[in-house]
Amino acid sequence: MTVTVFYKDDVIASGSPGDFAAALRDLGPLARSGDLLAFDDDTGRQVDLDLAEPVAPRPRGRPALGVEAREVTLLPRHWEWLSAQPGGASVTLRKLVEAAIRSGRSERECLDAACRFLTVMAGDRPGYEEATRALYAGDRDNFDALCVLWPSAVAQHARRLAWPKDAF
């Protein structure tokens, strides 16, 4: 998971939480805890960061590969199909998951992520509702015009979530 962390209206960190957790711990006490917000870059949802010192858990499964055993519930015909695949069920499921990850998010998922982010960061700002309508209408020019009064980091991150394939 990659996240973007905002302190008030500015991006202060972006990437894997493990990459910057120590730096965030060093910020010290904040006047308002609501000034530091983190968002999942895939879903736009606000996330809580665990800034406690990491404790290495005992690995399960195949530790060298990072494999983790969990339960999967499927219909009998699904198990039959999986068992007939080269490499068996585990290999086939890993391949299917990797293919889905590579295919990326749908346009709607990207727009929903931007909307979730904007609800938190711009929900009380001027033009929010109109900007959200422009977002879902695919009217980028109008969206840009409506968020011109917002902090630039907020508008840029919303664009990045909504239209990840475009360079901003």
C-alpha cells in the first residue's frame, strides 16, 4: 500500500508507510491531531498510520518468499478447475491476483478514490460540490477552474487520484 500524508494542506510524505514512519514519529506532538491526515493512494480513503516502533512478527508460511497462509472458500467446480491448472491452486490464484493488480483500477474506481479524498480535504471548501460533479462528468477543465481556490497540493492529489495515467 502506498499512502500520501498531508500536514494541514501540504503533502509531507508519500510512499510506503515503512519508508517514512520514523520521520513522522519525529514530528512530536501536534497542536491538532486532525492536522495530520494520511490517504491510501489506491482508494482515496483516509487511513490510520501505526507509528509505533515496529516489532518483527514471526513469519508464517514460506518466510523466504513472504507467503502467508489464509483460508479461501470456493465452490467445488472452482476447486476442480484450480486443481487442473499447472502448478496447482496456489500458483494459479497468485497468477490471477497479479494479473488483476497489473490491469490497474477502473476509471470509476479512480474517480471514487478522488471523491473520497476530496470529501475529507475539500468538503468545506468553495466549489466542492460543483468540482465533484465536474469530476464525474469527466470535465477536467471545469474541475481545474473550480478548485483553483484550494491549496494546490489538495487539487493536485485529487487530479492524480482521478486521472493516474496523466502527468501533472
